[in-house]
Amino acid sequence: MSQTDWTKSLDRRGLMRRSGLALAGLAFAPFAGCEARSTAIRRGDASTEPLAIPQLRMGQVEDGVRVFRLPISPGQKEFALGVSSPTIGIEAPYLGPTLEMRRGERVRFEVDNELAEGATVHWHGFELPATADGGPHQLIQPGERWSPSFEVRQRASLYWYHSHMHRRTGPQVYAGLAAAIYVRDDEEDRLGLPSDYGVDDIPLIVQDRVIDGSGRLIYPIGMHAQMMGVRGDEIFVNGTPNAVFEAKTGQLRLRILNGSNARFYSFSLEGGEPMQLIASDGGLLDRSHSVRSIALAPGERAQVIVDLSEGYPLRLIASSPDMGMMGRRSGGMMGGGMMARRNDQGESGQPFRVLDIRPSGSTRAQSLPSQLAALAPLDPSQAVRTRRFTLDMGMMGSGMSINAAAMDMDVINERIPVGQWEIWEIANASMMAHPFHIHNVQFRVIDRDGRPPPPLETGFKDTVIVNPREQVRLLLRFEEHTDPDWPYMYHCHILEHEDAGMMGQFVVVKG
């Protein structure tokens, strides 16, 4: 499909939506549709490609404000050798640059939409004014520029920016409208952790994609994809298949982002070697935890330190649960068993290969500090109110909802006083796990069905897995940025569920 054909296709689909001819809640994509099964081209295990490291952008400081200029444009990428597919990128054909900023400084973005359709850019994990959030209300029309500005309030960590367009988030993120953000601060700098970008500090945006028999990228639009979310059978890291990284240091800091639309992963090293877990969505944990695997749902992040001092090559792999039925009760999948990758016929297979790490020497690894961050103990007694949110899917995924209501752009579901500690109870009435994301806050997990959270959930989070028939309690407070008219979102971060209505809106108001 040529770029002209793609643009015409988008225009036709937009006309169908406006005419009410499209299926309700179904996000059409800038690719030919197919059901969730593919005849993907398989790459042999011997084939590797150097890991692409996204360009690092620090912006330009103008009158004390750090300014980032980010054009969103159509592109072309070869997901299979010699076969190009239409994509979306930010300053690149696919994905975009890693943005680096510091806590406490003011930033401004000049986002130019060069697509033939509207787009949004959401700053995932940030506390910021609602008008700068980049949710579905901050639509950037083709040919327009959006210039949000805000103070960086976040602790040092890995965040990301991605499309959040109403009913189009799934296909736009799948096409490549997503990238990483590094926030740094003085507290973390003093710890001496690996922080040389692209050398010993590596972002890993992990995505699964469907590649058809001809080598083209496909976005499934059938009922299975709408109900379960789009799940591919090929893994790309920073857009790289079968990625390999040549390490030159004795330890490596991996910042892992599950950037997939719907697939859950459990990351581990193939030989069972331990990794040192140091951070979650919102920054450093109180101390490092030696772990054998890390479970991440779409939108979640984790940071680990990998020891390479022995000079042995390592392989990061990812097992994936069937149909997203993930639990953390055993540190892995539901029931404590690790479900491996399944092929197109649903037969049990091998885990996904994510990244081969090849040390070039035997440089000695640095020991980690005994304390990483000073985290205040959880005190749910501070909460003055409890709110309950129940996630449901209806029959065969036909009724995506929160508290029995589907997303309505004209309805404010919650009005929340600023500065007030609250407990949010997130209950899952469906038979599928859902990652629940809340805008404009970093929360703490109190418990899961009364049980204390695992290590990854002991720090600050903005996205949390809620297992089938489970209730997760969160402690949170919106500290500033009141606006009675412009809302923030809370939603399932399986993007097809969000697009189909599993999302609500809230405003932060003066008490």
C-alpha cells in the first residue's frame, strides 16, 4: 500500500466512523486488517541484529525552559527484510527519540502533526496540568502544532510518551507513535548507578507485532483482537528483531518498558541467573531485590541491573501467559507455572527471545548501595475517602466498562478534591487480567486481596495489574493542578480495551 493509498484508506475509515458504519468501539488501523492469527515469517535463531538505541534528545534551553520539537509523521519500516510497511514515527520512521529532562525544571513541547489524521501525545506517568496531559481531549489536527508546558515533578525513572487518541490509541501506538522519557534527579545521581545512555544504561521498548506471510506489518481488527487485545507473534525491541547488544561494561542497567498493546510478559535470563530489581514505574525502590523474573503488563516499566563481570553471554527472554491471564501471587503466572510462548496453532513453544547480551570483557561490577530511595511507609489511615472501580468486559468483550459505564467524552465520572489522600479499590469482574493506569499520579499499592504487594509494587506506580476476580487497593493523592473542566483519564492499558470503552474521566477540583 502506497502512502497515498494509506491516506485514502484512513479518510475512508474516518468517513465510515462518522457515518456510524463502523463497529462500535472498534479502532481501525492504517494497515490491512486480519484476524489475530498470522502466517508470520519466522526468523532463524542464528539471525541477529544490533540493538537499535533510540537517539537521545535533551532539547534546547530557551529563556530557562527546556524545549523539545517533536514532529509526528508517516514513515516506512522493514519488519521483514526487503518488505516495507507504513508506520508512524516521532522524528523517525518508527517510534521516536528518548527525551531526557531533570526533575524541577520546566519543559515545553512543540508537537507538529504531519499525519493525515488527528493524533495526541500523552506523557505517561507525569503529574501535570490536565490541558497538558495529552489525553483524548488534546487532539492535534493534521497540520497543527500543540505546545504544552509544565514543571517536571517526577522522581528519576523511565517514563514514556505515546498516542492517546480517542478510539485510535491501539492502532497509532502499534504503528509506532511511542517513545521513552528519562527523568533524572540529584538523589539518584548521588548513588553512582549505571547511567551512561546507550553504554551501560539501555532502554528496552518491548513490542509484539503481527507480520504476515509477505513480511508486512498487520494490525488485526477482528472480534478476537478486540476482545483479547492485539497480540503479535514476533518480538521487536526498540524496533529491532532478534536484537543483540555488545556490552563493554561489567554491569548493565536495563530499563524495560512493556510497550505492547495487550501482551503480558515475564522477563528473565535464559539460564536462570538473578537480576537486581532497582526501580518500578515511578522510580527507585527502597533497596534492590534479587529476582529471577519480572512480570510486566502493557504500560508497566521496571529497571534491573545485570552482572556481566564473568564475561559470559546472557539472553533476556520473555514468557507470555495465554490470553493475558497473569498473576503475581507466585512471582510469575497464574497458578505459579510459567506459560511459554504459543505458536499459531496454540501449541506450547519456547519463550520469546528478547535480547542477547554479549560482554566484551570481564570488567568488575560495582556493588549496589544498601539503600536506594527513602520511601515513606504506607499509611492508609491518611485516606479520607475510598472510591471503588469495577472493570468488566461483558459477554465476549462486547461491554468494556468501568463501574458499568463505557467511556463517554462528555461525561465526568469522578470529581476529586486536590490534596486529599484517597484509597482506590480496583476490582476485576472479568475473567481476564487488566492493567489499570491512572493519569496525573504516582500511587502506592496497599495490598492485593489483603496480601502485601510483591517487590515490584513496593515503590511508586502509575499502572497496576488487576487479576481476574481480584481487588487491588491503591493509596494516592493529587497534589496540585486543579481544573473543573478539563479531565484526566483512568483506564485499562490493554489499548484495544481502552479504545472500546474501558476508560473513565475525572477532574481535580479545589476542596
